[in-house]
Amino acid sequence: MILENRVAIVTGAGSGIGQAGALLMAGEGAFVVVTDLSADNAAETVGRIQAAGGKAESLVLDVTNDAALKAGIASVAERHGRIDILHNHAGAQVAGDLEQVAVAGFDRSWSLNVRAHFMAARFVMPLMKKAGRGVILNTSSSSGVLYDREMIAYTTTKHAVIAMTRQMAGDYAKYGVRVNALCPGWVDTPFNEPFIAQMGGRGAIEAYIAEKVPLGRWANVSEIAEPILFLVSDRSSYITGQILVVDGGETIV
């Protein structure tokens, strides 16, 4: 097991990609702290991990609440004595162009997609520095490297995550801490509902993907979980400050 005895915090782990990554990490021996806003979703993920023989606990909080996030991470460190992996995955997709997007939606996107990643990394970094090792994985998006129609809040924040990841990586490599970003493309989860609605429904998005993605289909969550495992494990031990795009080839055309 390549993550045996590691302690991993995964935000947004109650569903979708976050859940798939948490399940795979646990399957490889990590103790996974399933962090989510929904107690029910967190409990479902923990239950699935434990049913498969893995180890996990839930941490229910709003990652945009600095005090709650700090206290939650401190409680994990106190109970387990270490934090080896932080996967910042919690995020939101808010649709709209410059004139249409609600300012509150833009602000929420920034708070959740960027600032919460920043704060969680800030809170775990002293522990990782002291240990002389650690891995932070930030979830960006293929929208962080290309134009995404009428999604200014989402693309702005996801581009920012990439810049922040590179900055963190450069600053903290000397302490043995690696920081990378994952950029998923089209993954078939409810997370895409705002864009699906904007496109005009499921049929429209299926046609869009068939045209824009060279592989011609959505990814399923397991196809994103495997790259997550690679980036948080020692299989990527000489990789830091890098952006792994997993998008079926969309960004090459």
C-alpha cells in the first residue's frame, strides 16, 4: 500500500471527484479525514471507506470559515500527530459572463475556490515543514488553462489556483513539501449542473463534449482518482509546481 500510515485531509470529499479520491487513498492505506459541508455526505464516504476495510473519520465544516477550518485542522493534528496530505478539492461552479454573473457569486467563487485552498494550506504548512515532508494538491480545472464560455467567475478562480500552486511550490520545496494542481476536464458529476443548465440541458452538453473533447466523452470519477493518487503519493516524488491536466485532450485542440 503506497499510502500506508499517511494521514490525508480531503475537502469536498462527500461526493464526486473528492469522494473518489478519498476512497482510493484509503484503499492504499491512508487514514482519510473526509471533510465536507454536508454531514450526511461525509458520513457516506466514511462508511464506504470503512466497509472496504479502510480507515477514515469525518470533519464537517465550511472551509470558507477560517476559524472552523483552523480548528478542524488543529484537531486532526492533535488526534493523529501528523498531516501528510492535503487535497484541497471543495469548490463551486458559478455561471455567467461579466455582466450576468452575480457579484455575490463571483465573491463566493473566490472564497471557496481560491481563498479556502490558501487558508487550508497555510494551516497545514507548519506541520509539514516540521516533518520535513508533505504533499498539497489543489484542484483547479481545465478551465484554469483555457477559455470557458460565459464562466468568468469559475475560470478566474481556477486560473488563480494554478498561479498560487506554483508560488507555494517554489517557496516550500526547500522544506520537502510538494505542491501540485490537478485540472480535471469534463467529469460526469452533479458539479456540472450550472453549466449544463446554461448550455440548455443534458443533450446539449453531450453534443458539446462530443465536439470539443477528442476522446469524445465524459470522464468518470475513477479516471480522475488515479491521477490524484499519483500526485499525492511517492510515485510523483520529484514533481512539484506542476499542473496535471486530465481532460480527454480538450486543451490540445
